[in-house]
Amino acid sequence: MNNTVPHFLLLEPYYGGSHRTFLEGLQKHLVFRFTLVSLPARKWKMRMQLAAPWMADETLRMVKAGSRFDAILCATFIDVATLRALLGKAGVNIPIAVYFHENQFAYPNRIADPAFFQYMALNFTSALAADAIAFNSNYNRETFMNGVAGYLDKAVDMDLHQTFAELRRKSVVLYPGIDFSDFDTAAEHQKDDVPVIVWNHRWEHDKDPETFFTTMMELAGGGMDFKLIVLGQHFVHCPEIFAKAGKKLARHILHVGYVPEKEEYVRLLHQADIVVSTAIHEFFGMAVLEAVRCGCRPLVPDRLSYQELFQPEYRYFEGGLLEAIASGLHRSSRLEKKQSLEMTDQFSWHNMAVKYERWLLALL
């Protein structure tokens, strides 16, 4: 191995979902050396509060054993200020970058939690302590910055405007690269005349499955002919609407449930005509882009990160989902191959890798 190649330490205390996919792509498509230290994707609040001491210990153990790192890339579920303090106390001073997959200022909290401000504060101090910060969308960065501005208003007798300006200066937007190779090599599915709708999101409240399935039941009640594919990961606590929809929409369902095999997931996406999102929060939108790559026409809310990913013709206004889907079902709805490529290529690792290389090299 050429020792002149920069060596980056990746610290990820929530190694699952989009966080894992992102780091797998980063290591595959960038020319640097990487060492990954991770923890399973569980109990994110615990991770934000306690992952930093554990990650610092792991880092120091490797350094004492002879490892040399040029820089560290962290996710936002680490308290970077604490991490940096613990490393510095031990005499290890390494540049640190933070990648924001999400920010707690804009995350919709389902249950009123008086302590939730601590997680916003941890996002703020992590960004403050980092040498560079990147966000996965303009929407993510702007909601973070707006949230920080409101947070700093609490400092009624302290001028922190320079702090805010510094955060803005060292922040960039870098879309998470997507590896479309499996989606491009899959065989096209033989279509029938009945349109197929796919919903491929996590089975949690922030993806608003209630609105989606209520709309599907209205369409079914009105005699609309369609088929339904429901994908996405689900956890112990699953919204009740899924069980209800499984019964009410049984004759429309082609598939329901999480598909761990990539090949089967891609095959099901190629089988669909329309991909729908009803998300209450979305800092990027990888699931929809994957479906679009497979030829699905997107129908997404006219809000969140979707406003920068898709043209207005693919976005519906609040309360307009029923009309948008009904309209889509009445016409030829799948995208041409050229369209799907034009809508997704800019987010591929093929185009994003060099941007990440420049960003990380600037740390050194």
C-alpha cells in the first residue's frame, strides 16, 4: 500500500440504513485508505450522548498500536466536541469533518420531549468543534442554519454572530453518492396493463404511511384499478395503519414487506410504474431516486429536499396526493430510460466521488 495515500478514520455509531450505504459507497468509490469503526444502528439518543467516549477510546487504542490517521470523518450521532476534547487530552490532534445525514433542528419529534433541545445542542456543538461540515442537501443545511440562528437567539446578552458565520463558512452541500450499478443491470420486467404503485420507505411515523394508505383506500373504494408494492424496513414498533391496509387493500397488493436481497428489491422496483412519497421529513430522498432509476415516475410532496431533487411536475401540493395519483394512473406513467438517467445521474458516485475527494483533501 502506498503510504502517501491519505488515511481516513470513519466513525459511525449508527451503522445501518442510509448511513451504512453512504459509507460503503464512500469506501468503494474514493481512492483513499479508510478504517471504519462502527456500532449497530440502534438507540440513536444513547449514541449521541455516549458514543464519543467509546469512539475516542477505540481511536486511541489504534493510535497506540501504531495506526496513523490523516483525518476523521464522523456522522452526527457523535458528540464531536467531546470526541475532540478526549483525543486532544491524550495528545492526538486530527482534523475532523462531520457529515450531516439529518439535523435535530428539523427532525419531527413524535412525542413531546422537554429534553429534546439537548440533541439540537449536540448538533450545534459538533458542527462548532469540527473543521469541516457537509450536508446531504440544501434543505438539510438551511434548516440546520435556521435552527441554529433561533437557538443562538437565546444568548440575549452574548454576541454569537461570528459563530454562526463560521458555521456557514465551513459548510458545504454534498449529495450522498448512489451506486446505481445493480439498478442498471437488472432485466426489465414484463408489464401488464394494470398500473403499479410502489411505496419504499421506512415503516415509521416520519414517512407518514397513514396519508399514503388512506389515499390508496380511497382510490380502491372509488373503483380505481391498480396494484401495490410496499417495501421498506420496519422495526418492533410498527404504525397500526400497515395491518389495516394489509386487509383493506389485499386484492391490490403484489408484495408487502422488507426485502433484504438487493436483486429482489431492484426487481420489484422495475415492476412498478409510480413511486410515491408522503414523508413528513426527508433530508435527501434516496429511496425515491432508486425507484426513479428503475423507471418509476415520482410523486413527492412539494416540500423538504424534494424541491431541489425533482421538477414541479413531479411534486404535489398539500392535500393533492389523491388527485396526483389518479391522474398518474390514467396515463402512461413509466419514465423513458433517458428520463430516468437524466433525473438521477448527478447523484451517482460516478459524479460525486471527485467532489468528496476534494472536500476531504481540503482537511489535510
